[in-house]
Amino acid sequence: MSAQIHKTQKETIEACACQSYFDTVVGGGEQKEEKCAPSIFYHCYDLLGVQPGDCEMVGDTLETDIYGGLNVELKATAWINQSGIVPLKSSPFNII
């Protein structure tokens, strides 16, 4: 799942030759709502035939990736903290 346009993400995945690591790609602009909305996560579950408890979210944006994942009760979430920001309170997610 990416906020970027599907075509852009597909081209990036192909350029890296890592298609075999992805069963499906859901990109920005494909759904009525934007990433972080529960409907986007549910759409991904349906495409993959899985339940929220079967999924993990790894992302670099707290608001859309991590809190979005927490809101739909994923098995786990992991934030790739590129900014070095330290959360003010205890975090219900892993920080990479």
C-alpha cells in the first residue's frame, strides 16, 4: 500500500526487480479515500484474502502508515524513523 500513484510504484518495483516480493500493490488514487482510512486497509485484506491479525505494517509516516495500521488492529506496526524524532509517550509500535 502506498500513497504514491500506482503506476509510479509499479515502475519502482520493476526497476528494483523485486516483483516477487509483492502479491499486490495498492497505490494512491485507486480508492475513494486516502491512505490511513480503514477502507484502504480492508481493500488490501480483501485482495490478499487475509485478516487484520495476519498483517504487519511497516512505514515511514506515523500519521498514515503507523496510526492507520493501529486503527485497524493489525498484528504489528513498525515505524521507520528517518527523522530521529522521539515519540513523547510510550509507543504501541516498533521503531526501526
